[in-house]
Amino acid sequence: MKEEDSIFGKRPKEYFVVKEKKSLGFLMACLYMGFMGLIPIVLAYLGFKKIYFPSAPLWFFGINLFFGVLMILGSYWSYHFKKNGIYLFTATLILDILFHLFLGFEELDAIHGLYFFIGFALVPIIPRWKYFN
């Protein structure tokens, strides 16, 4: 019995073979990351209009707007195969979650976004990591 057959069976080597550099899955992952960046921007706009969390201070919505812009910038860089885009998007998403937790807001849509980012967006990105610079 071979070592690679021991526990999980054979590992599929064709997972890391990339046929297209920018496939539909990669495009959908980058669009999803951009959509995740639009959510804080929309929430900041609604907050400035006093529709969303009317008792929250204005600086909260300014920081939310800043996080949204950074997420969209990260998704744009990811589409153009920049490693800093993945790092920027991930760090901003985690900072957004910690920011909401620190202030005690219970609507944590960013946590669901983190789960989807790990499960959906990184699946087409990981095999293309060798193209990122």
C-alpha cells in the first residue's frame, strides 16, 4: 500500500491543473468579493441618512465606508492577480468583523461573508496562486 493511498485515497492532482487563467469560477469569486465590499458602503450610506442604526455615531459609518472601499480595491487587485489583493480583502473583512464585535453590534453579516469567502471564493483562487504576483 502506497503512502498516498493510506488514509484518504489518492489525491486528485488535476485539481491544481489550471486550464483557463480567468475562468467563470474565478470571475464569480472576484465579483462576490466586490459585492462583499458594496455591503459596508451601502450600510454607511444608510447610516449617514439615519436609516440604519440611527443612534450610532457618524465615525462608525465613515470607517464602514473605508472598509468597503478597501474590500473593493482588494477584489479588483485579486482579479488582476495581485497577492496583495487577497491579503487586503481578507484583512479588511476580519477587521470589519472585529470592529462590529468591539462596538457590540449584533448584525454580523461579515461573518457569513468570511465563511463564504473561505468556502466559495478561495476554491478557484488557490489553484491559480502561481499566477499571482
